[in-house]
Amino acid sequence: MIETRRLILRRMTMADLDGLLRIFSDPKVMESFGGVLFDRSKMEQWIQRNLDHQDQYRYGLFSVILKTNAELVGDCGLEHMEVDGSAEVEIGYDFSSSYWGRGLATEAAMAVRDYAFGQLGLPRLISLIRIHNRAIDASGGEDRYGEGEGVGAG
Ligand SMILES: CC(C)(COP(=O)(O)OP(=O)(O)OC[C@H]1O[C@@H](n2cnc3c(N)ncnc32)[C@H](O)[C@@H]1OP(=O)(O)O)[C@@H](O)C(=O)NCCC(=O)NCCS
């Protein structure tokens, strides 16, 4: 568990399904992922994948709880991935649109960054950003990704 000024980041469980589904069935949130909203079964599969990932790699996405009202307001954490053939650990986050713009993603991501470098002793983190490039979209090209060390929300 990680505690920040306003947030608790704790291990995700299947009991978080309703809270996460509120976020992943919100069109504003899902606009970033092609606009397809999650239903219950898709949410369950997504959580199960994260739980399996957590068992395999000893890190994963935390559920993020707002201290003032104990509401699940997002997820934030680490995911193993292959980028251009090399193993990387990505820091990622999704937050309830009702809470956007208050610095919560930044607060959570900074705490996860410190946990990754400190407690887990990881040497490096990346953050992938999908670049919406109209010219590439129009030409039927691929999504492009930027890479960097350090974190940012947005
Ligand atoms: C991206 C997301 C997590 C940001 O959450 P948040 O709690 O509002 O973020 P913060 O308040 O910490 O803002 C962080 C920075 O991003 C900027 N930002 C936040 N949302 C933005 C948006 N939709 N467009 C442009 N900038 C944005 C903020 O202005 C802030 O910049 P600043 O520090 O220079 O002021 C949230 O909008 C979200 O869940 N979006 C949908 C899912 C998603 O895109 N996840 C990330 C991709 S994996």
C-alpha cells in the first residue's frame, strides 16, 4: 500500500469491479482508448489480467482511493511490456472524469515512480503516449508512441 497526501494506492482486487467499471464505462475516459466502453465482463477480464500480471511480475496497477470519501477514483501503477523488442516497465493511470484536473494523477504517478525506483529497485520506467496524428490516421498508418524516462499525466 502507498499513501500520499490525498490518496491511498492499494492492491487491486476483483471486489473493485463496480468502482473500476464506473470509470471504464465513462465515454470521457474511454475516448482516450478508441471510445469503446467496457461492460461487466470486459471489466472482469481486465482486472483478472492485472491480477495475473501482479502475480507474475510482483507489480501491477493499484486501485486509487480518495481518502476524504473512500471512493475508488482511479488506477495507477506499473505494467510490463515489450517495446521494440526490449522489456520495459510502463507507468500508467486512468482516473474518474469527475476528479480530473485536481492533480490526482500526478500525485499518484509520483508516488508510484518513487515506489518503483525505491522499493522495487527498478532501474528505469517509461511512459507511453499515443500520438493522435491526423496525417498518419488519414494515411491508414500505425499509432505512434513516444518514450521517455520520468512521468507525466495527460
Ligand atoms: C490522463 C488523466 C489520468 C489525467 O488525470 P488528472 O487527475 O486530471 O491529471 P492531473 O490533474 O494530475 O493533471 C496532470 C497534467 O495533465 C494535464 N491534463 C490533464 N488532463 C488533460 C487533458 N485531457 N488534456 C490535456 N492536458 C490534460 C493537466 O493540466 C496537468 O498539467 P499541469 O501539471 O501542467 O497543470 C485523466 O484525464 C484520464 O484518466 N484520462 C483518460 C485515461 C487516460 O488517458 N489515461 C492515460 C493514458 S494511459
